[in-house]
Amino acid sequence: MSIWIGKIKGHNADGEYIGTYRAVISKEGHFLFKMTLYFDGITNSNSKPYKKVEFISSNVAVLKRKFRMSLPTKEKEKIVWIKKILN
């Protein structure tokens, strides 16, 4: 079984680092993939857009695009995707 992990750093309007947005895509059944979104902030005082949100699709590329479009930041940086193989 393999999973995809995507990460991107989040910045506010002033350009200050506020935390990391992370997506984990795993296989759900035979034909579906499930993506779970996380936000790891640097402080608890920041309002977190989401702690845990899930999306389901039959295509990994659709989920990757959904992650990019769901980011609340205006600057779209490159997302680093890593494929890990689990036993």
C-alpha cells in the first residue's frame, strides 16, 4: 500500500510564516482514494482554517488539484509531494 504526502508552507498577508498545510492521500477500498487535510500552526492563537477535512475521489490527480485549490493563501507556491510505500 502506498500513500502520498503533500506539504506547503503557509504565510499570512504580511509574509510571516504561520504554519504548514499538509495533505495525506491514501487508498480507500479498491477504486477510491481519501485525502485528509491538516494544518500545523506555530501558535494556538492563530485561527486554523481546518484541522481535519476529508475528500474522496477515484483519481489522485483530482485530489492533488483539490488540495491546491483549498488553500486559503493567495500565493500559490509549489507543493512537494512524496510517495511512501507502506507494508
